[in-house]
Amino acid sequence: MTRTVEISEDAFEIAKRTAAIDDVDVATLLENLVRSRAEYLETLSDVASHMPRFSLDDYEMQRDPGETDEEYERRKSLFR
């Protein structure tokens, strides 16, 4: 089954040039781009779901040389 998709003339011209470089037609190029993007997002989602969430609770901020206690506390408060 195929569908008709409207894109701007500029985007179509870019797609034509890109398809010619890849030696495919525009429809094949666009279908491959959509599939590739969907697979990328799915993979990214899978990877992100297995990673621990970032937390500042386990982060110890380094003091800058010559930094006063007040400056250090003010900078640290930016992360609270």
C-alpha cells in the first residue's frame, strides 16, 4: 500500500538530488529515511530505559581555586 505525502518544493528538490546520489528514487529515499529515523528513536528509547536516571544526589561539586564559602554555596544552590 502506498500513500501520498505533500512536501515543499524545496524539500522535494533536495530529496531528488539526494536520491540521485544514492541511486534510488525519491520514494525509496523517503521511505528509508523514515524507517531509519524510527529505528534510531526506538533504539535510543531502549537504551535510555536501561540507564539509571541522573541524580545530583550522588554528585560532589568541586570547589574552584580561591572560591569563597559564599560563592561556593551560591553556585551549589543552582543545582537544587
